[in-house]
Amino acid sequence: MIIPAGKFKAKCLKLMDEVNQTREEVVITKRGKPIAKLVPTERLGVKKHKFVGSMAGTVRILGDIVGPTGETWDAER
């Protein structure tokens, strides 16, 4: 679908829903020339950040990590 920028501005939210449902791209034009494209996110190759989850399964918790340690801190003296 091709749509002028003025009409896109007026129907933006509706067009976003349509693109999500139909998986069809929308080309937005200004003075008859294409300037932008609205596409479903899967076509953009959206990926998680490479560090998200990279350390999963590498830490082992031994004992109680939230309870008191029994040590006196300088702030408590």
C-alpha cells in the first residue's frame, strides 16, 4: 500500500494495526516520493541484545543470599 504522509498522519494508529494483522508493508510518500516504510517487526529482524541471557546457568547460589551474615558493619557501630 502507498499512502501520502498527510493521510498517514491522520490514520497512523489504524494503519499500524492493519500492518500487524495483514503483514503488508505501507510506503509513505511526500510530494509523490517514497520517504518511509511501515513494516511488521518480524521483517526487520528484531533480535535480543547479544548479552541478554548470555550468563544464564553459570551462577550457583550456595546458602541464604538475603539473610543476615552476622557481621558488624561500620555503619552499625
